Amino acid sequence: MTPVTNSATPYSPTPVASVRRPEVADAARMWEIARDTRVLDLNSSYSYLLWCRDFRDTSVVAEVDGRVGGFVTGFVRPKDPRTVFVWQVAVDDALRGRGIAATMLGRLLDHLAHQGVTRMETTITPDNTASIALFTALARDRYTSITKRELFTASNFPDIHESEELYVVGDESTEGAR
């Protein structure tokens, strides 16, 4: 495991109007935000409907001026119930730079703490410096560690896809973290 270091400017979250669990009615907007990033792997519109129905307790949306402006989708790992895996983080282009992503991640961790979740995982491609900075700042702001290791190489994918590195925010010293 390699500790992650980042010399980026400290990230200061700005409060958003509201962060809440997603509803099925939010799925279309979540799909649009993901599509418009042109960076995220775009899942089918159906998958966002399922996230809002079946994984709403481990996902959040940020509402700004009455409209969904960002989302985090995640799930608690079945073999490690202390770990939430973040599948996607996305913020509407017009709202970026306001700390919305950091606020959503923090609120998600806070919400899941009562279930014993103490660790967050995500995968990030090596060239995604914004996501690396986001999760590094989350670890720093929570006074915890962040580590990374290779998870999926490009050759693991059946299509053209960059490798995905696993980032773990929090203590990864337990057996179920793999």
C-alpha cells in the first residue's frame, strides 16, 4: 500500500442547500450529470434508477436551488460492512469548485457511521487529478489516512479502459478490506 501525498491547496467545502438520499425521480438528472461530465463511465439510465431504489441509503444527492446538482452513488461492501465503496461522484459543471463533492462525501460518511462504517473506498484512474485531490482532502479533513494500490489493470477490462487504482480513506489494516 502506498500512502498518497498531495500538495494541492486545501479544499474548503462550501455548504449546499441540502444533501439528501436520492429518490427514483432523481435518477434522470443523475444520469444527465454523469453524461455531461464526459469523464465518468456512463451507466445506463436504468442503473441510475436502480441506484436510487436499491442503494439510496448509501448514496446522496445535493440539491441546489431546488434542483439536483450533484450525486454520490455507493454501497456497503458485502464482505466488509465497515467499508462504503463510492461508485461515482459527480457535480453539475456549473456548480463545480463550490465544495459540493466534498460535502456530499462527508455527509455520506457521517450518515453511515451509525452502521459502523469507518472506511471509504473508491477507484480512480491515474490521470484523474481532481478526484485524487478530492479524496486526499477528505482524508486530511477527517484526520485519517489515505492509501492507494493497483486494483484493475487496463488488461482486466474487455474494452479500452485505463487502469483503476483503489483509494482507501481510513484504516485499511483489517482483513475484509481487500
